[in-house]
Amino acid sequence: MTAAQRALPRRWPLLRSGNLHGGWPSAFWFLLPALIGFVAFYLYPAIRGVYISFTDWNLIANEGDWVGTDNYDRLLDDSRVWDSLKVTIRYTVINIVSQTILAIGIAVLMDRLTKSVVIRGIILFPWLIPNVIVAMLWVWMLDGNLGIVNEFLGWFGVDPIRFFTDTDKVIPTLAGINTWRHMGYTALLIFAGLQTIPKNLYEAAALDGATERQMFFGITMPLLRPILALVLVITIVGSLQVFDTVYVATGGFGGQPGGPANASRVIYLYIYQNAFDFNQLGYAAAISVLLVVILLAVTFVQLKLLRAGESDLS
Amino acid sequence: MTAIADRIEQASGAFEPSARLRKLGIGRGTAWLILIVILIVSLFPFWWALRTGLSSNSELFAGEQSLLPVGYTNNNFERVLGTASETEILDSLGRQNTGSFDFWQSLKVSVIVATAITVGQVLFSGMAAYAFARLRFFGRDKLFFLFLSGLMVPPIFTLIPNLIFIKNLGWLNSYPGIIAPFFFMTPFAVFFLRQFFLGISREVEEAALLDGAGHFRTFFGIIVPMSAAPIATLAILTYITAWNEFLWPLVVARAPERQPLTVALGQFTAQQPGTSPDWSGLMAGTLLAALPIIVIFLAFGRRVVDSIGFSGIK
């Protein structure tokens, strides 16, 4: 009998003995479909992806020869890789800052004003809509000639802004669109976190004469740290992998995906182009490996820095 | 019931937070105003798409910016649905239809793909989750950890190997090819259901097992009915995610008759000319493609909203 089994109450003799839930024979059929899926579409491709990055795989011939570290050597010298990383990081930083600040604001407002499911539903709604549709809605609203947003800005004397055709503005524009889609989701995560903070902490602080500002930075933010760490990991990892919005929003209406002048060519798009436009799957796989390393490093560092597992509440 | 509970909660919390907000210098009214602006920002693009879809292109190009449709017409929706005649198309576009997609065929693909993925993924992930939550077998915790580590694998990394795998199976441009990678499991689904199964009392289950029911009968007869709510929530989230998927069907289904709505709409956008694109047709198509998601959300919004806190906090 294992320690875990001994911990079970005596009225469950079969569980205590371990006979009832014993072994692989009974578990096998429950696990089989999921195991097939995991091995075929997660484990095997992850290993094969690394292998492909050492070949010159060609999708049309569907074969590739071992080329050693050629793809990685090329990657280090390819300024377009580093340009696309810079574009991606710029997008991520703008997106994270705007999204997190807005989401904290919305969450605090909702926490104070209402727990209405309808209001939470409306705020969450854009998150459920496919990226493709979100991109199209905003391409129309932000159109340089006919867009309602430029019309609106015109009332305040602002000249029409070329949101998608100006190389400096395209990335902030895309980040703004993504912020619109995700701020409700992030706000709900933070809102859920706010519900875990005991209200009597605020009452006690208020009795001691703490100001609203002191309570926000002294109580709310520290106790929200675990959820903020999680939110930041989700949003940063997600932002580094942006693709759909960029592909659709910059690819239509006579434009090239990643345009204008590659100002919005994010790393995902560059991988996509190498694989499916240039038919260099080995090289695309090598850049993917680089991206995975970056994603793992970001996640690891963030969780360490934010000590996500710990809450000051215990 | 819950609505009443909400109202009581609001009423009882009304005093204290408003006093605190006043300290901040923001009245309750101002706070509500900000929240309402956020709600409008969340919903306005959808109204604008509907308004544009019901407008005629010629009036749009004349620069009309009324909040209501300009030059009201059903023609754009009819064009997308394929019920408009050639002359009607010429009338509304002033030219031949450049770029189009077969809405009904793509709708069919989206429905088949999302339904198959939801059924397979929820069933098989649920079975695996039961094994991880309840059965005892060698290496269980290590295997579960391995499954969870699949959460860290970014989709782009497995995209290329998976595509080669599907190509080798001869499944390009086919339903099995689009469905397979999501059919058997996702690490999130297994994790999500395992959490719920762990929380179910063992007593009923123990009784069933003592009565000689096998694990399959226990699972389908007791565990599944007792977990109907979380299973429904997961099914809704899975359906929406499958409906919104873009990158995988984009690379695996190049043939128009196997493209789901997201991909078909993306291609439709890419075919639009830079000068005088068919805005009203695009917005009509966009809304129609989002309609199933909107209907699901109206029907099951509360489940989706409530699930957000769970997936965040665990």
C-alpha cells in the first residue's frame, strides 16, 4: 500500500488496496486516443521539427538532405530574421503596455461597479471573434479615405492618418487592434483575481487612513501578482506569435502581407514565407527553433521574476 | 435567481466602494461613464459592419458617414449568399465581381470541422483526464507532466512537421487533414477536465465500482453526467477555437472547396483591389461568418464568461 492509498478513508477498502484502480490494463483504453494524438501531433512533430531544421527540406519533392548547421549559420547572418524579431518585439511591447493597463482599469471599474454577466459578456465579446474578421472590421474602420475613425478624428482637426500604409504606424495600429480584441479577456482574468482579495483588507486599510492610491499599490497590486504574472506570460507569449491579424490586415487591397515595405513582417510571418512562399522548410524550421528558445526563455524569466507561484495572501 | 443575487450583491456593496471612489476624485457617475464608453468601443465595430453591409457601395464612396445605412440595400448579403443575379451584382459593384467565395460551401466546411474537432477532442481528452484523475498506473504523474508540457509547444513549431505528415498520409485538402491535429486531445482540455474530475466525490464512484460496474460504465454513467456543466463549457470553448482557427487550414486546405470561412474570407480580402474595394460586400460576408459565433455566445454566454476566471486561476 502506498502512502497515498493509506491516506484514503477506511470506508473505501477497494481504493485503499489499489486493486480497483490498478495498473495500465484499465488505464490503457482511456489513454489510447489521447496518446495517439499526443504522440502524432505534439511529440513526434516537435522532434521531427528539430530534425527538419538540419535539412534542406522541399515541400514539393517532400524530401530533404542533411545539411548540418547550414540553416543556423544562415540564420545568424540573415538581417531579415533580426528585423522581423525587432518588429515582433515592438509589437509585443506596445500591445502589452496598452492591453495590461486598460485591462487593469476595466477590471477595477467592474469590481467596483457591477458584477453583471451581461457587461462582462459584452467586454469579452471581441475575444471570441476570429482574428480574420477582427482584422477586416478594423481595416475598414481605419481606412485612410473612407474610414469612420479618420472621420471622427477630423472633427477634432486631425488630418487623416494612414494607419496601414505608413511604415511607422502599421505596427502600433496592429497592436491597437489586438488590444481591442484581447483587453476584455485580460480584464476578466484580472477581475477574477480581484475577487480573491479579501475585502476586509481594504476596510482595515481605510480605517488606518490609507488613501485609494496607497491601497491600490499596497494591497491590490501585490496580491494580484500571481494572476498578473500569468496574464503577462499569456499575453507576451501570444503577442510574439501574432500572425492572423497581420496576414489579413496587411495582405489585402493590393498590399503584401507584412507590408508596407516589410514594416509589419513579424517573425511568424517570416517563418510562414520561408516555408510556403520560398519553399525552404528546413530554414523555416530553424527559425521556429529560435522562436521556441525565445518563448521558453521569456516564460522562464518572467515566472522567476514575478515569483508567480507565491502569493502574499498565504 | 442569480440575477437577484447579483442585485443584492450590488446593493450591499454600493456604499463602501462609492465612498472610496469619491476619495479618488472620480464620482460613481464618471466611473459608469468610462465603463459605458468601453462597452460602446467593444460593440461599435459590429454595428458599423452591419451598417456598411446594408449600405450601397456608391453611397459609401461618396463619403457618407451617417450612423445608419446609406443607400439601404439587401443586395450585399444576397451577393454573399449567392442569391443575387448578375445584373444586381453589376448594379451594386459597378463592375464584375472580382474575387468571391462560396459562402455555403465554406460554412459547411467550418461546421463539419468544428463539430468533429469538438466531439473528438472533448471525448478523448475527457477519457484521458479521467485516467489521470482517478486511475492508478505506473508513470501516471510523469505522463501527465509530459502532456502538460505540450502547452509550451508553439503551433508554428509543429506546423511544418505536421503538414509533411498530413501530406504523406495523402490528406491535403481533406476533412481528416484539417481535423486530425486537434481531434484527439489538447493539453488544455485534458488539464481542464482533470481539475473537475479531481473535485468529484469518490463515494458514488466507489459504490458503482463495488456493484461491479467497469471503469467505462463508471465513467460514462456517473462521471460524465456529474460533470455535464464543465464538459459543456469546454465543448463551447473548443467549438469557438476550432471555428476561429486560421493558420492550419490555410496551409493544409489550398483548395477553395475545403476552406473554412476564416480562410475563405482571408482569401476574399486578399483578392480585393486597392482602389474602390467592395466594402459593403466584405462587411456583409464578415458578419455572416461571425454569425454562428454570435449565436453561440448569445445562447451560452454565461458559461463562457464564467470559464475565463477558471482557466486563469486554476
